[in-house]
Amino acid sequence: MPYSEPTRLAVVACPGGEVFADEVIVHLKHMCKHRFGLKQDAISKRYKIGRDEFIRQANLLNDMQTSDLYVSNVVDSYRPPEFKVKAKFTYFMNGEFKTEILESIRGKDVYIFQDIENHAPLALNEGKNVQSLSVNDHLMTLMVTLDTVRQAGAAQITLVIPVYPYSRQHKKKGREGLTASLLGHIFESMGVARIITLDIHSREIINTFRKTHLENLHASYQILREMLNLIKPQKELDDLVVVAPDTGAVDRNKFYATALEKPLAMIYKERDYSLISQDGKDTNIKAIKLLGDVRGKVAFLADDMLATGGTLLKAMEFLKDQGAKKVICAVSLPLFTGDAVDLFNEAYKQGFFYRIIGTNVVYHENLKNCEWYINTNISGLFANVIVRVHHNQSLSKLLDNRTIIEKLLKTE
């Protein structure tokens, strides 16, 4: 019985990805119990056996399947899967990492979670050391953990990395590397069967892989749900204009404009590419122009990621100067690097924007008390994908979420 203990589905959470992994596991347990209940009702009726007898028979089958003599658990009630694998992560003072798996995962379908943009202080070495890790630290932890899981005999390995590392280094413009592609080759060479990520920066990265499957999820349904809650008055919804913050975000915002049946505007930025953006104030943007009209309108912008925030801050200030009465922004990957949070606090005080909607795939302790930030939880989406992948079921309705968005809009 795949929805109860023992199950072949196992989760290994790297230190940075533990918070998100725990949130996904809550959904996994709920979904498995729900599916077990559906099977219990259907099979009990089909074979005319009592519900209690069904549970006993299911547990009997599970005891027969385990490599142990039996599962050390109850016999007469549902056995919820634990999923999370006990692991020990050691951080050495020279910066090296070591991962130890503390229970058998041989023959299991293992999902390794990592949040490479989690820069919060982490308790390492069983709480003896507290360290804030960089993207490269998290990436190396992921590599070490991946190798450990492989050496421990996992049957299949899936990486759950909502922020794909180095995704902005995907296009060659001169004498530079394609690091996003390089990492893809490394993951593939280490036996990764599948990668689950969120709103990958460029579709070109998908072409890196020959065997590894990359599932690119979208948070558009959850973002639209939050956005519609923010503009409940019908007048504001009637006055909504979707604005692409730059040319690279046109397709994403066209999707929202089409779904909402609203006009699409676009901000065009002239940049000096000889300069590198250092923070939200020091950017390489030299001029901004607007294609469309936002005067007296509610402007809604959507982008894949927010790093230093300089581009978005300039865009929101520009839209207010153009007469927008309210500016709402949505980002799938809210990185908020450097002093971005402080800059957005200041911009909010000046009235440049109303709210920013982000997802919980990047852990931020300092955003919880920000009035302007809305954290939408998409761990249920990841849990749904994991369960379907594990049971070889179709992902089409989850990857293309236009149907559920249509249902959402009809209820508004």
C-alpha cells in the first residue's frame, strides 16, 4: 500500500531547504492519508469488507512487503508515512561539508530539498555552530548530499530546488561560461533522474539535459488568488492594467493579461551593460519608457525573481509618476539580496507601491513583519507534483494551470 508506511518515497532536507521541506511534508502526509481514505472507501465497497478489516489487510500487505520481519507500528489503524530521512550535516571550520544518512534509503525514491537562497543563520553541527551560508555553500551542500544519497543506494534521486542555481548565467554574450548548463551536466552525471524547480529564468536551460527530466512549476494560480484578494472592490478590478516590467517579462505578463482579460502595457528600459548592478539604488538602467497607459489605473506587474530590487523599484516609481493609483507586484522567487528589504521599506513609506506578493520557496525571517509583503504558500503544489511523480501519474494539469485559473476567476 503506497500511501502508508512503509513507503518508498523519502525526503532528505539540506540545512537550507529544511523549512520548505517540512512544509511540503505536511502536505504529503495529508494527501497520502486522504488518498488512503479514498481507496479504503472504494475497495471496502467493491469487495464488501469492513473498513477496519481493510486497514488490517493493508497493514498485512505492508508487513509482507518490508524487508524487515514486519513494520514496527500499529496493526489496527492507519500508519502515516514519515517521509523525512534522518541525516547529519557537518560543517568544518575550513568551509567543507559532510552529509551522513542515518537510516537505510536503499531502493527508495529520494527527494533532496535545498533552498540555495536561504541566507538566514543556520544551526550547524547539531547546534554548536551558527552560520549564514552563501549560494555556493548551499550548492556544495547539495552536491555532497546528492553524492551521499547516491552512495547509500537510492533507486532514484530527484532534486527539489525551487531556485535553480546560476539560472541567470544561461546565455553566452562573450568570453563567459554557461554556468546554468554546467550545473545541469553535473547533476545529470551524478545520476539525478528529475529536477523540480519554480519559474526557471530561461527555458534554454531545459535543453541542457539529455536524460534528466526538469519539471518547471508556476505559481501563477497562487499569485492570482492573492492579487484578487487585494483588489476586492469591482471598480479596482475594472481599472486593472497588467504591466510587463521589461521585455523579458512580456510572455509572463501576457499570460496574466489574457487570463484576466485586461490590457497589457510594457516598460522599456535602456541599460548600460558595461555596468553591474550593485544594489537597489546603483543599477545600470539609464532611461525608462512606457508603452501603454496606467493613469488612474491599478498596475499589476509580475516577474520571475527579485534580487537587489533596483529594476523593480525604478519601475514602480516610474508607474506612480505616470499616474498609476496603486501598484502591485508579484515575484515567484523573492530573493531580496543585499539591502533590498530596507530599500523596499523606504519605497513603501514614499507610496511607490501597495503590495508585493512572493512565494515561500525562499526563506526570509525579516519579511514576516513587513506590511507590504504577502507570502503565498505553494508547498502544496510541490507536494502534489511529488506524489504524482512518485506514482507515475500525469503532471499536465499542474504544469499547465490555466484550467484551475479559469475556475478561480469564475468564482470571483
